[in-house]
Amino acid sequence: MYESFYGFKEKPFSLTPDPEFLYLSKEHGTVLALLEYGITLPGGIMVFTGEVGSGKTTLIRRLLEIMGDQFTVGMITNPHSDFGDLLKWMLMAFELDHKNKDKVELYKTITNFITEEHTENHSTILIIDEAQNMNVDALEELRMISNINVGKDQVLQLLLVGQPELLEKLQRPDMRQFVQRISVNYHLKPMSFDDTCKYIQHRLKVAGADPGIFDKRACTAVHRHAGGVPRLINTICETALVYGFAMDRKHIGAETVNVVVEHKKRGGLNPFAT
């Protein structure tokens, strides 16, 4: 719609997580470094949390891109409270046969698979996204399964990614055994004003256009309304470009940003910080 008007080769503020557009703010860079360190630890549990839209999924996709062939990764997305048989979900994550097997056979299948991967010098990592949806019983079952050993080594690594509600569950007294197994944990905070401005410029540049399309006052307004949350920044900037295109404006100022937010609020839904 507006791509040719601004000279974009693709939309710069899509809401779909895309590692190509990843801007490593101080917070995001810290998380990525910790996760790169965490995957080198044998048999540990990593916990990575952040608010809705803070960039967790994009960071995980970047982590998957930079993992070498020595890692075997399974991923479970969007578990829910009635998660059911965790072992079946794990087998599906690693594309293993789970049909017509009882719990003992399921456990034997996943144990044999992880053991074989270890024998071939592969680290097995299970990533669970939106892990805050798991109930306490499922989390405890996950801890028990993660105790798979080959000799003296614990050979299954876990990465739980979720919203702050996951931390609330892990802070329960009956979860202290789980917490003691956590080797790396980090809560991703919103971006600073400076990082918000650089984030906007970075995405514009990656999309192939002038990184100065949004002027300083526009970036200030975006940060004020979005509170440093990447998804909200994208929502505001994407709509501001549509408005700018409709008004034949090659540059976006604070006035356009404020109008976008006001119209969003007028629609009865207000996800913004102000």
C-alpha cells in the first residue's frame, strides 16, 4: 500500500516476529547473550520472561538461527492449562512417533532419543513458548522428565519462555525444587527512549528506506505512548505510515503519531501506555 511511496522493499513494522528486523537493545542483547551461554550448560533449565509484545519470540527465533548443528531442538508453542500428556507433546516436538503408546512406552521413547543424541554429541533442548499457561502439575512433571541422565550427565535442557505470570507460579513454595534447577533466568524490560528511537531507525533502514522518516519528536511521541514495548511501537509506526501516505507526507511528525493513538483510543480499545 505505502511501500513504494516511502521506498520500502518490505513493510518495516510488521507484527509478525522476524529475526531479520531484530534490533539488539541493551535489554535484548543481554537476553541473547545469556541464552547463548545457557545452551552450553548441560541439563539446565532456563527461564526467560517479558511482557506481552516485548520481543521474546523474535529473540528465540534469532537464537534458533545461530544454534549450530550440535543442537537438537524441539519446540512446544501455546500450551494451555489442561495440557494433557506432556510426554506426547514432547515426542511431537521432536517429531517422534507417539501414537498407540502408553506412558511407559512414551517415556522410554523420549529417553532413548535423548540418549542417542547425547551419544552423537548433540545437545537436546526443549523450548516451551507461552509457558505461563502451564499449570503447576505440568511444570513439576516437566522437572521430573528433565532428570534424564546418561552416566553422570543430565542431558535434556529446557527453555521456558513466558509472560510474568510464569514467574508468579515459580515463586510458589511448592516450586522450589524446580527453581533450584534453573541455571539462567531473565525478565525482559521495555526499551529506553534512546533504544526506541534506534529501534525505529533500524527497522526503517532494514526495510530499505530513509531511517529519518520519523523525526525526533515523532520518536518521542511513539515512546511515550508505547512505553518501550516493541509490538506497540510497531502498531503505532505502521498506522502512522498509512496516515502519512494518505496525507502525502514523506516524513512523520509527532502530530501524526498523536492522531493515530487518539483514533485508536476513540475506537474503544487502548493498549497504549498513555
